[in-house]
Amino acid sequence: MKQYDLFELIWKAQAPENSDVKADLQADFLYEDGEIVKVKGFYAGAETYKVRFLPVKTGKIMWKISGIINEEGTEFCEPNENGTGLVKAVGTHFEYQNGKRFASFGTTIYALAHQEKDLIEETFASLAAAPFNKVRHCMFPKHYDYNHNEPQYYPFEKKEDGSWDTEHPCFAYWDHMEEIINRLGAMGIQSDLILFHPYDRWKFSEMNMEENLSYLDYLLRRFSAIPYIWWSLANEYDLCFAKSLDDWHTIEQYVHDNDPFGHLLSNHNCFQFYDFSRENITHCSLQSCAMHRAPEFMEKYGKPVVFDECCYEGDIQHSWGNITGFEMVSRFWQGAVQGAFVTHGETFYSEDEILWWSRGGKLKGKSAPKLAYLKEFMESLPGALEPWNDMEVINARKLKGTEEAAKVPIISLVCSTDAVDFEDMMWKDAVASGRIGEKVFNKYLGSHASRLFFLKLPENHKYKIEVIDVWEMTRTTLIEETSGETRCMLPGKEGIAVVATLIEEEEK
């Protein structure tokens, strides 16, 4: 047994009589410090039962199995230098359980697991050469534009009347899905696993709550000990019209209560954000391109903000599927500089209906190498970026209702601005700003093509100023040493970032 790696116990026994989901198999795992982790085993087909555990502490671990199997034993959990454990939300950022920072650079391949073998292999070859460390993909097959193929497997067997039998999983399907997840994990890629979605001609989205929970029961028994999974309750939950908001709360609570290891958990929207303030929700999963609002969301929820859908690089007819490669890269920079995270997608028209965002295959766009450059830059920083609200107009808004606001005409005017008009003003003037304490200050100017630009830096430290062209992937020193308000002459083009890095005393 190794720390942060899935541990598995396997037995042969007679198959369950009525339900392959509700296997009578429970396990207690006891750490040396007295903590007990309770897990449920599952039936894997072929008269095979499994119990899975994800150890996060080293030392002696005792286990006891009850139900159809009654056994006990002791394992020693060894330290694992290569293990990371689950990704966890820590404040507004992500970390592995081993303490290493995780900066999400996601992509979207909704129906990855539901394609033919050759296409899956082509997709994995593309991922191996790409910068992405998270993939959003679906448990259920998808039916939508450019995605009309019939999958090889389905999650469940069928009843005599043709309806889905959620008490009897199709083991070939689950084995296949597990293989996909494990292959991604071996590449350092998290599976942001979408549990429900509305794009469906097979009626999975119309299952009743008993069927939903039966499906989730098996999923959680089987997958919870896999370390590189996030739970996404849905893609566009608000378009799943067969489910009420109360239904989503029931599903959310069930996933939380039946996951003994505490994976990341969120819910993705089309129009209306899910309530990310809910206790079980670990991070914000947004369909939005309002990247300038990242600081607002981070302050409101105190959780990581992930723009999981901010439109896709491509050229199809849908407005969400035809932004340029530059715009995709720019939105990543807007989010990342402020301490948020962004997810990529690609939708270039193809007569064979193989579009990356849904089915995978080859990456055809121009953004991926530029995102790799951003990822390298972010990983080089001495910590996680936080929003840097240095714009007077933003700070003025926070003075609404105070005596100070009433005394200063410009502040009073800003505070009195209608919320919608204020939002429009912020969108128009948006410059992404982030900082790491007083070590790093970062501005991304986006579509602003400034020649003259001013940075307001601390007076008590010295900084080196660099200019990054996010598309050309160049980084040039502009000023070797400066402090306070600094005049910067920039290239006068879009896609420029300005970075001020603290000059340490020993470097002088």
C-alpha cells in the first residue's frame, strides 16, 4: 500500500441475486491515530467483488470487511514521493493533498469515452502533446450537433420493456470508463467527471430519483478511491428540465455523503449559476466570459473560480463556438492573472463531425501552444496570484453608503451608478490585475493597445519590469529597477502583460 495511491482488495463470490449495485460489502479502514474511514465495496461482474481505499496517511492501517465477505487484515502504508493525492480547494486556489499547488488548465471533450478505439487513441496522442491537466468529460453519451454517433457501451443493461436497469450496470462500460480515467490520471490529467447532462436521446436525463441514486451509488462505490477525479454534478444543470432545484440538492448531498474521500464537487450552468455558497460545493464552475468578475466571485464565495466554459476556439455557426485562438488565449490570461482558472475548448467545423470539444481527435487551433506558455509562466511564480484591486473606481464602489463617499463627488457618482451600468463600465475598462503579496504584480491589458502605461508599485521595494507578448510568447525586460508609480512604454498592441517582480536583497 502506498500513500495517495488506490488500494484494492479482491474476492471471488457468488453474484448478487437482485441488484448488482447494492452489494452487501462494507469495510472499515483504521489509521494508527484512531481515524476510521468507512467504505462500501462493489460488484465488478464475473463473480468478483472489490473494496477500494485511498490512503492519505502513512503507517499501519488495519482493515475489516463485513457482509458477503468477512475478513480482516493489516497493511503498512509507505510514503509515496510520486503520489499527490486528491486536488483540494484551499481558499480560492487548488492544492494536491501533498501540498503542491495545482493550477487548472482544463479542456473539454464531452464524449471522450463514447468514441471508437482509433479516435480515442488519437485523442490521447493529442493530449500528450498539449498543456492540459484537466478534462471535462461525461459519464453518459451525448447527443447534440456534431455528435450523433452511437456509443459502443451504455452504463446499464436494459429491462425487457427497453428501459434502463440501473440496478444492473453494464460492466464492459464501467471497465472502459475506468480505463479512460486511469489513462488520463497516468498522464497527470484530472477527470472533471460530468455526472448528468441534458443532451440526450437515450433518456438518461429523464431517470427518476431512485434510478439516479442507484446509478450514483455504484459510481461512488467504484470510483471514489480514484485520486484524479472531480465531481461535476452536471453540464448545464439548468437545462435538465426533468430535475428541480431540490432534486439537484438531493443529488449534491448524496454525492457528498457517499464519497468517503472528499473529491472536489461543483455544478455547471447554462444561464443561472448554481449556488456556490452551499457547504458541499468546493469551487465555482462557471459558464461565463465575464473574466473581469473573477475577483467579485472569489470574494463572494471564498472558493476557487473556474471559468469552465468561456466559448470555444473554432468556426462553427454557434456564437459560443467561433472565437479566435487569440481570444481564447486572452481569456485564459484574464482569468489566470486574477487568480482564477479557465477551461479550453475547440470547435472547428469538420464534415466527419469530429470536433474536439465533443469527440476529441486532433487539436486544430492555435491556442494550445500559447496556453502551454502561460502554464509555464504561472508555474514559475513563487505562489498563487490573488486579485489586485488597484483601480480607484473599484475601490470607490466599496465605499457606497459611507460618509467618505458622500464627501467626494467622483466617489459619490460611482457609488450611485446603476448595477447594470456599473457592470458595463467595468467590462469596457477591464484590465486583469493580480499580485503575490509584494513579490509579484501582474497586469494583463487584453484588447487595450496601450503605448503609455503606469504601474503603481510599493515605494519601499525595488522591482524589475518585464513585458510579455502572450501571442508571440516573448518576455522582455523593460525596466531593470524601479519602485512607486512607474511610467512604462509598451508595444501599443493587444495581448500584452506587464510583470513587476521583486528584486531580492541578495540579488542587488
